[in-house]
Amino acid sequence: MPGLFDVRRLQRDGENQRLNPGRMELRTKFIPTGEMICQPVGSDGIRLAAMESALTARDRVGVQDFVLLENFTSEAAFIENLRKRFKENLIYTYIGSVLVSVNPYKDLEIYTKQHMERYRGVSFYEVSPHLYAIADNAYRSLRTERKDQCILISGESGAGKTEATKKVLQYYAVTCPASEQVETIKDRLLQSNPVLEAFGNAKTLRNDNSSRFGKYMDVQFDYKGAPIGGHILNYLLEKSRVVHQNHGERNFHIFYQLLEGGEEDLLRRLGLEKSPHQYQYLVKGQCAKVSSINDKSDWKGVRRALSVINFSDNEVEDLLSIVASVLHLGNVQFAADEEGSAQVTTENQIKYLARLLGVEGSLLREALTHKKIIAKGEELVSPLNLEQAAYARDALAKAIYGRTFSWLVGKINKSLAYKETERLGWRSSASVLGLLDIYGFEVFQHNSFEQFCINYCNEKLQQLFIELTLKSEQEEYEAEGIAWEPVQYFNNKIICDLVEEKFKGIISVLDEECLRPGDATDTTFLVKLEETIKNHPHFLTHKLADAKTRKSLGREEFRLQHYAGDVTYNVAGFLDKNNDLLFRNLKEAMCNSENPIVNQCFDRAELTDKKRPETAVTQFKNSLAKLMEILMSKDPSYIRCIKPNDAKQAGRFDEVLIRHQVKYLGLMENLRVRRAGFAYRRKYEVFLQRYKSLCPETWPTWDGRPHDGVAVLVKHLGYKQEEFKMGRTKIFIRFPKTLFATEDSLEIRKQSLATKLQAGWRGYYRRKKFRQMKLSAITIQSWWRGTLGRRKAAKKKRAVETVRRFIKGFIYRNYARCPENEYFLDYIRYSFLMNLKRNLPRNVLDKSWPVPPPSLREASQLLRDLCMQNMVWSYCKRISPEWKLQVGSAGAASFSACPWLSVSSFQVAPPFPGERCDSACLFRSWSRKWWPARSSRGRRTTILRVSLASSLTPALVAKRLMPKSFKCWEMRRSSMPFP
């Protein structure tokens, strides 16, 4: 469907349609619940989807509410809508406020904490259909209206009822307020499920974790909305499964979990072996191992859950002893003696049973093989034959397990009990929300006593469902001031009366046959039914049927026409299962048990009570009546679970199976009741907010009352008078096509709105960006101007300081070195040396030399001497040997030509001796002696004065003389520019 900013169709595979006006990016996508989320990048998302939002995609994914089906009377249209949504992994659909759930048989990412927050505190129709929407709506009604609520979850085995119950509890555990005490209650509420599943669930042909009992759980909430307690009621545990399982089915999970996961020491104490094939009660279904069930892992979960629920180690040991005793009972074997009486042949099993149950072995053996009867105050003991002994053994096993299960539920209730209830009562201090996880309508190839009770329960629930639905519809119409029109529907009260009517109903006839003296059998029960209710239109037997129908009915069968269809029941075992008798001496043995749990389960008052105990079906009828009272006192919400196929395969949609479930769940009947009046209703504020853009007078805002705004809007849209009604707070639309036309008009309108929104957004974005860029440019310019100004001011300041120091130094130039003139003197020295470096003499004949400042005259003279010595030395070094010889000869001649020189007084040395130091010293001494002052004046005699290679070179002298502040240069001898 189109997004708010983009009118292109969205792809169902979750692709994002992006719109990028400037830098903003908006993503729109479908989530697995069917909801569309428009999410700007970097935000948490904006929920734009309501129930109406998916109407434009209805051709592809169907409608989210069956009430909006145009052909609502067509079962084919109903199933096709389910198929469309199932193929898109949209497993939830509404029928008004009823949620229809299809088991996907795979994990869907729609139960995360993020999804919980999405549905938390949101109006029911503002989000797509989900289990969390039902849970949150019930919770908010509980808090705001302070009226107890209940959620009824029903469906066939394998449809997902137990999982739905878990998800609802998890939702409350996460979203409700918490404290230390509340967290403890939350944990116990959640951990009660693994324990009850272990003891009350089993693998059947249709479901690997089928609940074999009905469960109603009350969760208490305080005034803050936090769960503070709970209470569980259980209904009709399938005890017959303890002793018998059909092929391909298993006994209750706890037996296999104990054998597979129990520690060796524990199994040794209980006298058990690891293999389930060693126990008769576990091999009848020939299905001890199931690939989809991990008994070892489940065992760890059960042990952990028992500790959370506050079971002590001794209580766990006693409980497991009872579980082991049931397995040992199944292995008890009998043989007939000479008189045909049964005798126990497995003494080893009796020893284990005596120890585990805490009874005397001889007393137990006697009770298993004999029957005690009290007649006219006298006790009569009669032996049992093999068949009777086997019945007694199985009856004891069923009684022990059934009563232990009831004790277990009671123990869990104690751990969940709200402490204030003892003083204030169960309901006076807290609001209650109930969860009913009950078996759905069952139709098997072979239907017996259990299916009869289960289907009777579903008849009662269907009756309640229709009554409450009609009641809520009528109350809403009256509250809105709209005339209520009578609704035609199938009233199944006639079937309920057929089953439960006093003296004439099937239950009354069954109890009468169980209680009457004489040889009452299943066949006599069927004959009595034919005599009593033969004229009832919904009852049929082989004898009462016509020739054509008799072919499909056996002589031990009767057929009831339920609201969901015809079901054929076989009367075999009806009386035995209804009596549920346990011989007196077996009760006495159990009452003397030292096992605390067994002792609590078998009350001694039963031995003294002469009143015959109620039959199983009567107990179930009474408990069901109490359940109806509880449900009638609460506001109900409904979750109808559907199984898509028997093979438990993901993606497979079995239309025949689903049509059958749609029928027996009464979904079409519910839809007809809901559509008998108006298909769509919304509060004025919600309707106006969504569709106000279709009318110029209401767009973009409406300042008046919402009622008046909706009236103007529907007038502009051209609604006919018979298409809608205006209530006090809501508008009621009769036909879905009217709503569809309005929704399609909105989609067309969205195109122009999207263009305007895009233009407005782009203009706003560009203006905002321009202002940001302008502000940034001004900031950068002001910073740079400031930087330049500071640099210029600092430069001027340094220049002024330099000029000031020069002037002060010039004034004090003739004084001794002091702080006032040191900078000036250093600069003068540095300038002289740099000038000297640039203007050194080129050769020994070049007598030029820069004029030094007064402070460097001495140093300048030293440097000049050094420079001359270095040039002379370099020059002499470059003279060739031949020229040296000529010079030597010329020197000797000069000496001889001087008349005032006496050869005897002066010995002429060699002109160029090998040792530089010797020749230099000789020449120096000679020159000082003979020409002390004539070298600078008088006769101009050309005499070469050879300089000593002093270690104090001009470069080193300059380095010493140059101030550090001017980074003195260093002259190397090899780089001197002398000739």
C-alpha cells in the first residue's frame, strides 16, 4: 500500500521505498504482522498503519478484518481471505474483536520486545491484528474500567492454543510494572507452564505437545497494574492415557522425561531403567522416541521450574516416587490359580510399589487381587479374576495419577497465591484477568467418552460466545443511540439441553445407568437413550436412522448434530469411564500411605462417606457450570486457533481441514452476527483525522466538534442515508464497499498531498540548509579576520619593541655592555661578521677589510691576521716544486747582493723546507731580527711571509665573537673563499 510520502506500491518482500528530499530519507516497509511502518533514517519510526491502511493491498493480502468482506456469507470467500494472508505470513485476522490465528509451524519474528512495545498502550485498531493487541486491550480495559477480563483461547489440538497462552503471559511479564515481589510472581506464572505441560500434555497423532486437560488461569493485578498472584483451575484430565495410548501416540511427557533425563542415582532409588520399552504403560503406542521432542532438555526445564515454584527437595522426591509407582503398577502381572482367582506373579514390582507409595506390600497385594464390599454393615471380600484384577490395577494407576495432578495444580496455586487474599478475600483487593486454554471441538474416526465431554464443553462455550457477542453488540448500539435490529442466528441451546437436561438429557441417562442395580452395560445405556430421546431432531442411532443413514452408523453408536457438524460416538467404555470406580480396599491402602502426597490425595473421609461419589461426567458438568459463571462475570476476548494442516508443515494450507475448523469454531456464525448490523464503526475523532483531507472544509484542520466535522465530511463524500448512522460518539458504516470507496479516494488524494508535502519539505530543507551555510560562512569569516588582526597587531608590537631597543642601544652604544645596549651591540657584531663574510680579501695582495665597530676592533684585527696567514699558507701549498726552486735561488742571490749582511752572522735556511713549522719559525725570527720596522715603510722589499697554521682559525674566532641570538655561522677551513 502507498506510504504517506510516496504513492508507489510497496513490495511485500520488505523492500524499502525511499524518498530523499535533500538529506532526509524516509523508509516505508511491511513488518511480518502486516503493519506498515514509515521510518525516517535514524529515528524510531512513525506508526501510520491502522486497520484501514491495508485496504489498498486487500487484493494481495486480503482484509485484516473479516467484517470488511463484501461477500461475508460465503465460506469460500472467508477461506480465500485466510489463504491470502497465510501465504504472506500474516497469521492473524480479526472478526470484529475476535482474533483468528493460523498456526504457521515456523518461527516468525513478531514476538520480540520491540513488537511488544509497538502494541503497548495503543488503540485496538491502530495496529495490525496480533495476539499482543488482544492482550493489551484486555489489560487496558482491566485498568481503566476496573472490571475483570478474560481471554478465551480455543481450537483443535495442534492449532497453537498452548503457545498462544504462553505468548500472552510473556507479554504481561515484559510490559507490566515490576518489583522484586512482582518478578517472583511473574517467574512462577511462566514456570507453571513447563510443569503442567510435563504432567498434562502428551504426543498425539495431531500434535506433539497436545494438552490433555482444560486449563483456566486467573492472573491478579494490583492497582498499579502489576501481576501479584494467580490461580489455576483444571478440567477433565485424560486419565485413560495413563494406561492406554493409540498407535503413534505417547503417554504423558513426564514419564519419558524422567527416564531420559533422570540421574543414575535417582533412577536407582526409584527402581527404574533408562529404556521406556521396559514398561507396559509406555509401549502401547509404539512411539517412545519423537524427533521433535528433547526429553532430556525438557527434564532440566521441569526441575528448574519446580524449584522456582517453591517445591522442596523432599516434595520433588515424593512426586517422582508417585510417577515411578505408576510405571511399576503397569508392570504388575497376574496369573489365575486353580479356582480362576488372580494372583500377583511379579513380587519385585510389589516391593518397589510398597517402598515408593509407603504402604505394606501384603496389603497392596491383597487389594489388587480382592474386592471388599460392605453390605448391610458386613464386610465381604471376594477374589478377582484376571480381567477384574487388571481393571483394578489400571483404575489404581489412573486414580493415583489423576489425584496427583490435582494436588500439583493446588501446590502451584499456593505458590501463586496473593498473600492479602487470606485477609481481604480472593477478589476484593485485586483485579483479575482470566486465560482459558480449553480443548476445541474434536471429531475423530473413533469418538468416545472423552470426545463427548469435550464437545459438550464446546457447545457451552459456543452458546456463551454467541450470547456475549450479541450482548456486547446490543449494548454498543444502545450506548450510541442506534436502534437494535434482531439478529437471526443458530441457537445451540437445543443441543446443550439435549446433553444436560435433567431426567431427559444424555448425562442424566448415563448417570442413571451407572447407578442402577443390575447388569448395566454400554448397550443398555444406548437402548435407554433410544427410548428417552428418540424424537429429538439432533439425535440419531442405527435403530432410529433410515435405511441410507444406517450404513454409516454402527449398532453401538449414536450421532449428535452439533453446531459444528455431525459427530458419531461409540458407547463402548462410556459406563466404566463415567463410573471411574476404585475398589474400597485400594482406597484403604492408599489412605494408609506414608508418602505425604498420596496421603493428601486420598482422604480418609471417603471411607466413611456412605454417599456414592459423583460420576465423572457429573463432576465435569458441575465444574463447567462454575466456569460459565466465572466467564459470564468477566468481559471476554476471544482467540480462535486454526491448524493449517495435519502434517505440521510450514506454508501448507489444507483447505478441507480449515473449512472443517472454520465450521466447528463457529467463525461464520460469529461473522454473520457481527455483520447483521454495521460492518465498520469508529470514533468521530479517528474517522475525521484519517479522512479529513477528502473535504476542503475539513482540511487541513477542523475547529468545531468532531461530530459536526464528520457530518460535513460524509455529506461531501456523498454517503447515502442507508449506508451509515451517526451515533453519539461513533460513526457506523453498514457496507464494506462504502468504506473501500472512501479508502480508494484517500489513496488518490495522497498523490497530491505527497507532492505538496514533498515541495514544502524540500523548500524548508533548502532554506534551513542555506541559513546554516550562511551562519557557518559568517562564523569562519569573523574568525579569520580576528586571526589576521591579531597577527598584524603582534607584528606591529614586535616592530615597535625592536625599534625601541635599537634606539636605546644606539644611545648606550659607547657604554659597557648592559641590558639597554646588549641587543644593539649583538646586532652590530652580527652585521659586521655577515658583512665580513661577504667581503673577505680575495688574495694576499688584497688589503681591503671592512671597518669594524669600536667594540670589535681587537677581534677584527685578530681575524684579519688569521685570514692573511691562511691565504699565505694556501698560496704556498699551491706552488709547484720547480717554482719553489727558482724562488730559493732568487732568495739566495738577494742575500748575497746585500752588502750589510754578513754570511757569517746569518745562515740562510732553505726557502721551502719540508717541515712547515720549522720554516715558519725560521722566517719569523729572521724577519723580526733583520726587518723590525722596515716592512711597512722605507724600502719596498717583496718578502713572502709564511703564516703559521694556527689552531685558532678565523671561523672559530668569529664563532666565539658572534652572539648566540644571531645564530652564529661557522666557517670551515675547507670552505674558505681564500685564493
